[in-house]
Amino acid sequence: MSERDLTLLLLDIEQAIEAILEYTNGYTFEDFEADSKTRHAVERNFEIIGEAASRVSIDFKVNNPQIEWRILKDFRNFIIHDYFGINNEIVWETIQLRLADLLDDIKSLNS
């Protein structure tokens, strides 16, 4: 696994969140569920978030517990390994209820 600077990892997470929010802006759940291109793009960006989160050092994670690092990684694993059974409602709820706050937290770490 190649090393990537912490600042770049946080930027990867930030940009992936921003992409998800942009792709789903103005969508209803029904729109999201009907649009396979958007769903696939969102899933890919969740994979990026989880992969970048998994590469952040343990020390940094311990010092920044406001980010649910393990959940980010686990959500990536859920998408990768359960690709055939992804629950679109869970993905949608995550976008609607958690991503804006996560984006704020990541931006505060990367400033």
C-alpha cells in the first residue's frame, strides 16, 4: 500500500463528500433509487471515503475521535463486499443525515 500524506487523505475524503452532495443535490430518494449512474458514482465516492479513512494513522484517529473513522471504513466494506445487496435507503439516509456534518468536521481538520 502506498503512503499518502495526511493532508491529501483528508482532501480525498472532503472531495468525495462534496461530490456525493453535488450528485444528489435536489434529488428525492425516488430520484436517487431510479438513477443507477448517480447511485454508482455515490457508491464509488463512499469507497474513496472509507479507503482514505483506513489509511489515516491510528494516532491521528485517536486524537480526533469526533470522526467515526471505523464507521467510514466499515461502510466502504459494506459497499464493496455486499455490492449485490446494497440497501439504497441506508445509503440515502447516510447522505441526508450524516454527510454535511462529516464534511464540516473534515474541513476543520484540514484547515
